[in-house]
Amino acid sequence: MDGTRALYENYGKWSKKQPGKYQDNINRMVWEELKLLEGDELFTVITDGTD
């Protein structure tokens, strides 16, 4: 959940919300086309919860 919060605080609202893979009560949050590093490369980042 800390990763999800950090992405939200730094990059804003996610692009997609999907059902969780590991826990039914925690959704996957997907950020698409994020510029995380120097250069032109863009990334897709997915956060999900697990025990």
C-alpha cells in the first residue's frame, strides 16, 4: 500500500483500476506512460496488495 500511495502522491490518479490478483479486497492500480527516469522511455507501473 505504501507503493500505491507514493505513486499517487508523485504522479496523481492512476490510469486504470482492476480487481486484485492476490487479495479480493485490494484493487490493482495501474499507471501508464510514466516518465520515471531521464530520457524518453515511458513505463507502466502496477501496484497490488498481498500478504
